Amino acid sequence: MAAKAKSQFVCQNCGAVSSRWQGRCEDCGEWNTLVEESATGGVGAGPGGVLRKGRVVALTSLVGGSAEAPRVVTGIAEFDRVTGGGFVRGSALLVGGDPGIGKSTLLLQAAAALANRGVPVVYVSGEEAAAQIQMRAERLGLSQAPVRLASETSVEDILATLGDGKPPGLVVIDSIQTLWTERADSAPGTVTQVRAASQALIRYAKQSGACVVFVGHVTKDGQIAGPRVVEHMVDAVLYFEGDGGHHYRILRGVKNRFGPTDEIGVFEMTGAGLREVANPSELFLGERNAATPGAAVFAGMEGTRPILVEIQALVAPTAMGTPRRAVIGWDQSRLAMILAVLETHCRVRLGDCEVYLNVAGGLRIDEPAADLAVAAALVSSRLGTPLPPDRVYFGEVSLSGAIRPVSHAGARLKEARKLGFGQAVMPASALERDSLNGATGVEQLADLVASIAAASRLREAAE
């Protein structure tokens, strides 16, 4: 009598393995995500056959090899900036983004740019037919680029096609959730299939020296769908972000084994495809109204790139028992902290006011250096006094109201000077000799509040 085939239950959200079915995953807490799969080919499965004897692997020393990994430059400056200087041979990249944000357009433009430079490129789509990709290429003016197309979802067929002839320099897989392999007994898009397909293609990249780029779908929370282990397997993870209400797109690097992380590239979506934005600060400050209270210009850093962006605040008195606090583009809890510091240490009454904060242009800011600019915008809106139009702000605010120094002060000031800003409010400990002539160092947030209040009194007296 044949032994019963072993099975296990795999969470389709986080990849956790359980020996029995249950309504809720114990690891991620999601409901109805456990799916039964065969233990011979799934996540955490055993060898499923006769164990083979291991072979001796050659060991080398740390000495030797090139100082930098060999790269393939696309010629798209913003794309090369995020990847650290171009594609690395034998590497695997994962590009994620919302549906319709422009992932396929970006990678088709990068593939065409490399193909025009003489690099063999293969574009494999599991979601579109070859004719659909050809129509997009014609609309973008890329139809003459020598990119080889294929519409296939079988991993074995894709590997056989790539192994027939000279290995390509770049392989684009759009998308990894559509592929399936015969080694896994589950439907395409499941955790088992995504992981097995990724392993097979990454192994091909390491053996052939080709760069493989995966396109990954994202969930409603903005995370790349599928097991998180795929992000650990690849060499770089890039997110293509953007808002449907704005015409720009941001390519953000969140992981890169061969370059800096948190680097961004800015593109503008046009009818002819994505266009590079060489100076993002001008884009984010393009429609700025300097005479409006509650607007402060923040000198921020995105990776190694300084960016100036306008922070807008609206403080409105309300009779409601619980005033609203709405934030777009910044951390909600950090806004609550700034409001508490202003109330406690600066005696600015905000408890009976509704507060709305927005980062202009749809950009999301994560660094604490924006604390000072947010505080300045809030106080400006509360007092109804516009801030000087040629002044930038940056600095971290502590719970005691002290202004703490931030990194890259020189680069922030240089970007401000290039765009015509002659004044800066920054931490006193970071004040440099080569800073702007109008740079002002502040040690306490109360000092900034006092200066804005004094300007408000002078304005009222003049009126």
C-alpha cells in the first residue's frame, strides 16, 4: 500500500508553514490565507528523493577581484542613480509599484536604451501579448530598438529559451507573480510558485552573468506581494511610486547590495513615456505661493540628493471637542510630537485648533530633519504671518524643544543657494562658515517661535 503523500499548509501572505489548517495565520494574523500544498515541492519541504552526496566547494580569500562590480549603464541618468551606476552583471532586481504607475513603461525604456547600446536584451511578459508590447513600444518611439520579446509564463520554457544561444545582458520578467514552474504543485501567484520561480531565475543570473529584473505586484498596503523572502533573495529592491493626481513618478531604492539605499530618481509621466527630471527641487517648488501663511520650504535629503520641498500647514480654530489632525506626506505620530512640544515649551495654543499638514507635490518625507520646517509652518499659519520667501528650514526637534543637528548640512545649503534662497534657519551647532550669509542658528524651538511672533507684531503695526 502506497504511503500517503504528505501535505502542509502555507500562508499566502507571509509564507509561514503550518502542519494543519487553521482560519488565522499565527505569524501575520491574516484570515483565510492558509492553502494546502504538497510537502515535496513547497516552502520548507524536504528533499523528496534520494540525498545526493555534497561536493567540495572551492574557497577563496578576500584579496583579489575588482574594486567595483562590473556594471551595464543604461544611459538613463535617474535610473542609473538609483541602481548605483547601472545594472550589475549576474544580479537580480525586484521592481514594485501600484498597477498602472508605469513599471512596464520604465523597464521598456531602460531595455530599449541598453539594446541601442549593443547589449542583448530579452523582455518576457506573462501579462501581455507580444503585440501589446509592440504597440506600447511604437507609442513610446522605441519600436526600432533591438529588444527581443516573448510572452510566456513557464519557467522551464523561459530558461530553455534563454539558454539557446549567447546569454543576454538583461532579462526583464513582467511579472514574477504570473510565472509557474513544474517543480511546485500550486497555482501561479502563490507563495510556493513565486519563491520557486525566483530561485530558478536568480540561479540562472548567477550562472550566466545576465542581470534579471523582476516586476512585482504590490498589495493594498504598498508592499510587494508574495513572500518577503523574495526581497531577501534579490540584490536590489526598487519601488516605483507616484500619485494619480500628480504627473511625476519616483523610483526609490530600499535595498541595494551594490550601491546606496534610499536613493531616488524622479521622472515625469508624459504622453511619450517617462521623462527624466534633472532638478526635482524646481518641480516641487514650481507652483509655490510665497505670500501665503503656513508655507515653509524644507531643505531635505533623499539618499545623496538634496531636495527642496514646500511644507504647507493650516491651523483653523474649531468648536469640536476633538480637533482633527490630518497629515499627507509625513508621519502622523511625529506631527503629534511637534504639536505637544509647541504647546508645552513654546506656549503656542493648538489644542482647540484643527491641524492639516501637507507636503506639496505628493512627496513623502521620512527624515526627522523636517521637524523645524513643520514647526515653522504651523506657527506661521497659527499667527497668520507669511514666512520670508527666500528662507529654508531644516533641523530635528527634541522633546525638550532643543534643535538637534542633522547630516549633510552643507549639501542642503548648497542646493538652497543654487535655487536662489538667501536665508536658512538651521541648528546652531551645525552652523558652518561657508553657509549662507543669512543663515541663522537656533538652539531652542522657542527662539524660532519668538522670531515669527515678532515679525507678526511688526506686520500688524505696519498695517
